Amino acid sequence: MKKFLIAGNWKMNKLTAEAAAFAKELKAKNFSNADEVAVLVPFTQLTAVGEGLAGSGIGFGAQNVHFEKSGAFTGEISVPMLEEIGVNYCIVGHSERREYFGETDETVNAKLKALIEAGITPILCVGESLAVREAQGEQTFVAGQLVADFNGLTREGAGKVVIAYEPIWAIGTGKTATPEQAEEMCAFIRGVIGGLYDNDLADKMLILYGGSMKASNAADLLAKPDINGGLIGGASLKIDDFSAIVDAAAQLK
Ligand code: 13P
């Protein structure tokens, strides 16, 4: 049976009371596929969301982390700090962090290693800009990100990573990649991972699509063989919209 992960990336949204209420409502949905659902929330909302989801099977996690365990890094949050809260997941290398906060493939690589060592599942984001796609360079670009981001990861470590293909031109723009475009790149990513490691590992890897995924287009995207789920921004902020995407995945089981 195909495995999915439907992950909501709240980005910088929701104060604590709203976040806690959302977690409770999500738990109350009693999704049959709860263990294939997660929400990635602001650091300050992690504890409330974790408490609200406790016992639901739904995972939760952060949107970023620092790669050092501790030290003079003002304003940063470490992997042990996330571990203490009991998070299951952490996004790494989201295009907004690469674009606005100086995230590089080197820092992404260090963060992957730190999270894997702690047993927290990284959700690694890759994806090209509109200019790169218009120049038909998307496969070369994404392959370059993958090679750099997985640099030095053992087979065992690599097997813990979830990849999210998020074309930058589709994020928050309402412009979704077509199911065919998304499938083509997710299949390509699986091939790159197969080349870096082996096909058995690549076949088992969860590869998500992200970029204006919503209830109305989720089923078509999720039905594609190489798309194992979604990393959902805007549509993850409303319980009904997010639940509809979770249900779409359940119906494909
Ligand atoms: P949107 O779903 O709002 O396009 O955001 C996608 C995204 O960046 C998820 O990480």
C-alpha cells in the first residue's frame, strides 16, 4: 500500500490559543490515516500543539532548527531543544529560508545530520525558481540541491529523510504545478536518490509535493505514483481545508 504524509506548514501564523484549539479539533477528527498527518508550527506553539495532539497519532514539528547543539547563537533553537518537546518532524531548507535567511546547502546538510542523529524526521525542501524552470534547468538545479544536501549522509541516515518538492513559482501563488509536472519531478528526485544510494531506498522514500496544494487539486496530485503526500501552506491553516486533503489521501489507500 502506498504510504503518504500530509504535512501542514503553518509558516508564521497562529497565536497559542488558536494553535491549541486547532490541534484539539484535528485530534477530534479521528482520521483513519492520522499517523500519516503532521503539522509544522512556530517554535512558540510547539508545546501547546504537542499537548493538543497527544494520543492522536498525528505528528508535529518545527519549521527550522540550528545544527549546533548549543552555544553562542543568539535567537536560534537547537535539536536538543526540539527533542525535549518531543517533536517528530522538522522542515529543513524551505525556499523561504533559503531566500530570506541565508540558508545554504551546507547549512541544510548540517541540519539534516543533526536531526537524523536525534531521531527527528527531517522534511527536506528542494525546488526551482520560475527563471530556472523557464530556462528548462529544473532537473539540473534540483539534482544539484539533492547531491549537496545529502553529502556525507549514510544510507541509513538518508533513509530517514522525507523530501518535499516545492517549486518556488507555485508557493503561495495559487499556481499549482500540474499533476504531470509534479509527478515528473518527484519521479526524477526518486531517480537521483536511487543513483546516490540504491533503488530500494529510493522506492521507500516519501517524496511530497508542495505549492498551492488545496482540497480541489489534492486528489489528482496524490494519485500520482511518485507523490507520497503534500507540504501544504495556506490550505493547512483552516481545519476544513486541511482535513479535506487528509481525507483525499485516506481515500487513495
Ligand atoms: P502554499 O501551500 O501556501 O503554496 O505553501 C506551500 C509551502 O511553502 C509549504 O511549505
